[in-house]
Amino acid sequence: MKTGGFAVRYTDVAREDLLRLFDFLLARTDTAEGWEAAQRTIDCLAEAIERHLARSPFIFRKAGASAFVREIVISWGHAGYVALYEIEGADTVNILALRHQRDDEFD
């Protein structure tokens, strides 16, 4: 999706991570309101990632030796989510993986 200077793309792994996070949230509810809250969480997460990274992907912290691999923390409730991404060229950001802040580090 392109909402600024950089197009934001999700790798297959990152898409699977979104589904895993959604399933995790669904497993903790048995109501329609809980389902809606889970969907809203995932939608807000994706929106925040795309909004921030489309405009200024270089301002977030480096995640390793390369200046082009970084991570963004998206606050949500008492914790948040972390997206690992790579800046590819002058106009593309690839989301590599997503996890909850309290999950183990990226593999």
C-alpha cells in the first residue's frame, strides 16, 4: 500500500504473523464484541505501520548491523506490537515479521 513516499509491502511471513496475532486475540474471547475488538486491533496495527513507514521509515531503531533493517514499536494497551522491516531502495518498505512486544524475539 502506498500512503506516502514509500510503498509498504508485507512478506508472506508477516501476513502469517498478522493471522497468528488475530487468532491469539480470538482465542481469548467468545463474544461478538471480543471479535470486533480483535479485528479493530489488527486493523489499527496495520494502519499504524503503513502510516508511519510510508512517510519516514528511517527514524525508527535499527535491528541489526544493516541501516536498512529496522523495527517499529506500536503501543497498544499496556504493551504493544513490534514490526520488523527492511527498507528496499528509495521507495519500498517490506514488513518482514510482526510480534507482540511480550513475545520472544524474532526468529
